[in-house]
Amino acid sequence: MLDNFIFIGLPYGALALFLFVLPYRYFSNRLTWTPFSSQFLERKTLYWGAMAWHFGIVTVLLAHLTGFLAPRLVEAIISNQAFFLALENISLGLGLLALFGSVVLLFRRATAERIKAVTRIADWLILLLLIAQAATGVYISVYVRWGYQWYHYTAVPYLYSLLTFHPQIEYVSDFPFFFKLHVAGAFLILGILPFTKLVHLLYLPVGFLKDPQILYRWNFDPKEKQG
């Protein structure tokens, strides 16, 4: 029963929220499509947390997507033992980096009075989920080794079965409890993503490339001021 909820009910519920709420928020109020930067309120802790989190989580997420979208490429990679071992170690390091960044960002929210004043329930929830997701990912990397290999032969076919509306949970139902927590966390994050500030990750800031140049004009003569 629990496996059916984690691997069938939760994924489809999260996908439904993502596909329907996300466009509604985007077209109804584009002004909320922003992380609402709090850099002016607190800068030092933000630097360490945001840098570590972005480098760690974005790279790990790209690795997961590559395994799903380009399975032949992953199969070629894991056939090279040296490259395979290097990727395993790099992935563990990136997971630790993402975990460190998430913890720092949570600590910042909890200790900086100015930040707490602008923090909402959704901010706490998404940070706690991100920490849990990074922690379970690190645990899996350490205790369920060779992730690229079993991910390719189990998780990827399961994910494809979801897309065809014929979920085959037998690919993943026998995995350890922490793997199931990791899967549940991933779909929970996907489901609540449209309601949070984290939605800005889906926005590619490339529109500025077509904008005209901004002209700045002095309202005095700089040479006269220097004189």
C-alpha cells in the first residue's frame, strides 16, 4: 500500500500540481516569479549557503536528468570503470555540497532577525525538504553504491513507465527505505515547487539578450567636478 502511494499516487499528484499550478502562476502574476532576494538584509551567510547549494543541487539535478533523457550516454559512461568510479565520487562530493548549502540557508533563516521577518511557511517547508532530499541522497551514495548503474537499470525504466501511464513499481519497490524516502521527497518538492520562491530555477534569464542597450547620461560635467 505504501509503495503504491510513493511510486504511483504521489508522482501523479505532484505532476498534476506542477503542470496546472505552474502555468497559472506564471500567467496570472509574473511579479511573483522571483526569489525575492534578501541579499540586502543579510549577505555573508547567504553567499556561502547560496553558492554551495546552487553548485551542488543544480549539478546533481542535471546528472539525474541526463540519466533519464540520455540513457545510452549513461550506459557508455558506466562501461568505463575508471570514469564510472570518478563520477561516483564527484556525485558524492556534490551531494555533500548541496547538503551543506541547504543547512546554511536554513540556519540563516532561523537566526537572522531581518530574514525571519520576511520568511513564510513555504520557505521553511521547501528548505526542510531540500535538506532531507540532500541527506537521503548522500546516504544512498554512501550505503547503496554504484548509483549510476542501478539508477540506469531500475529508476529510469520506472520513470518511463510513469510517462506511459503504466507504472511498473516492481523496478523500485524492493529498494531500501531511504531510497523510497528520496523518491517521495523528490515528488513532494516537485508538487510544492509552483507555490514557492524556488520556482525561479525554471526561469532562464536570457531575455535580456534582446533588450536594447541602456544609455547612462551625466547630469553634470565629470571634468568640471574633478577640477
